[in-house]
Amino acid sequence: MTVVIKDFGGRYRRFTDQSAANVDLTLSTPAEVPLRILFVTVKYSAAPTQSGITVILNSGAGSVHDTLLATGLANALDTVYFPDGDEKLSEDDVIDVLAPAGGAGITSAVAIYMEVL
């Protein structure tokens, strides 16, 4: 697994990673600058058998402030998460996206789209 960070002119960033077959994948944004989460996508290579993806805010204020932002549907081939509001993150906050293993021969790909504030 290799995290790819694509910077679009310094204003927008896309963080991506892809799992090996039948392996859990966690993609985390770096804690570096204030960001705003735009959306998250998770795609499985075939119909998976999995419990549903999760999107979590790991707060720089400490674990007592960590928050589950979204849970995807079980066995979903594609999941897209759009925040309900304007979710701005401090420079020490991290977004974690967890994609469970999808089954024999099935890979997952995660992308997190952010705006630099």
C-alpha cells in the first residue's frame, strides 16, 4: 500500500490508497495544516462481503474528542461520504477512513478529498 498525495495548486488535496486482496485498509490524512473535508470515496473491485466502511475524526484535542462521522452500508460496492456541514479541521486533527477486507480476491480503494484553509 502506498499513500498518494496529489496537490491541486496548493488549495485542494487528494489522499489515495489501495489495498491488496482481502486486506483491511486504513487511510489517514496527515496532521499538518488546517483542512476542510470535501468528500470521501471507497470503491471495492467486486461485490464485497464486509461490515461497512467508517469515517472517523481523530481529534488533536485528545481521544475523548474522537468522533465517528459516518458508517457505510454493509457489503456496499461503492460508498461516498459528504459531510453534513462545513467540517473544518485543525492542523492537529486527522481523518481516518477504514475499509474492511472485502473477501477473497477483492481489493478496496479509498480517496479523501480536502481543501486547504
